[in-house]
Amino acid sequence: AARAPRPVDGKCLRISTGRLYPRSLSARHATGLARAPHKDTKIITIYRRSAHESETLLFPNFAFEKIRNYTMTIDLILVGKTTGQWLENGIEEYVGRLKHYVRFGLVVIPELKNARHLREEQIKTTEGELILARIAAGDHVVLLDERGTLPDGSVEFADRLQGLMNRGVRRLVFVVGGAYGFSEAVYARADQRLSLSRLTFSHQMVRLIFIEQLYRAFTILGGEPYHHR
């Protein structure tokens, strides 16, 4: 029989229905399940801001692993300020919720001055330069783009997010472009393109929709009841 998990900061994990998962350990400090490389073993990875040691507890077909000093930052780059108080209120609400799970920030690129006198390509090129200036060499960049890959629901999106965390991505950058989209230089720098829907949303609306989906993903990974399957 598997021995009981050791306490984690005074709180414990338990085995249930073939999985280890956070019980009393707050999902604010955990992000969920990670598959092990061998089919007969599963690793539950708990990413905690307070983790100070690395330890693996082995169970029959299971393992619990605490990762040393793992932190990930997620930033959302936006072109132009958000217009509409109702959008601002919604974004503020979900940004506040997200910060319980991950280091999350909004990076707002100011709107171009005299943009109405510029051609579409000029606008995209200039916005692209401003976007690239806010991206570091080691960042994993995901463009929110209607031509991107569409996840098969929120659960798959959560799984993709977990996969990036398992790879040890330190800074994950999502980008919402301006009204005309992205320049070729930004497309060339991107690691992935993500579509939220086959429907078309304004670049203003997609901000709130995406931040809510990001929050939903973390509640899925934490096993919380926000998302109803």
C-alpha cells in the first residue's frame, strides 16, 4: 500500500480515484496534474511560490514532486488602452482573481499618434516594433490570432497551459494586436498562435474573454468548481 503523503507546509495531499490532487492545499499555490514520461507512472506537479526544496515521494504507479523555486510569469500585451468602463471593470475583476494563481501582468502599448494619417501596413509595422521591444529572448510568445490553433474547449486550453509550465517556461507572453492585426515581424517571433473562436471578436472584447479563459484554466487545473464540465 502507498504510504501517506508527507505534509506540505502543514497541509496534506491524498490519493483519490487514481489521482493525487490538492485537498486542503490551496489551489492558489498549485496548478495541477503533469504526466510522467512512463505510462505506468504519473507525476503530480505542485508549483508553489513558497517551494524551497525538491523532493519526490514515490507511490505504486504514482509520484508526488515538489519543484525547487519554480515561478512563472504570464503577461498579456495589449495594443491601445481598453475602451468602455464595463470592459475595464470585467478585466479588473479577473486580473484580481488570476493573481491568486500566477504572477500576471498587463502591458499596454499606447495608441499611435496621428494613426489616421498612416497606411494599414505602416500601423502594423510600428505597432509590431513596439510589441517586440517588450519581448525578451527567452520568452514564450503566443499570439491571439484568428488564424491560430483553436483548442477543443477550455479543458484542452488548460492542458496546454500545464504543458508549458511543465517545460519550465519562465515568462509566457500572450499578445492581443491592434485593429489591423500583427506585422510579419511579430508573426516571425511568435512561438504559437492561439484562436479563441471561429467567430470574430473585436480586439477590445477579446481582452476580457481571454483573461476570463485564463482564470478558468487555472481553476480547472486546481480542481475548483468554477468550470462545469
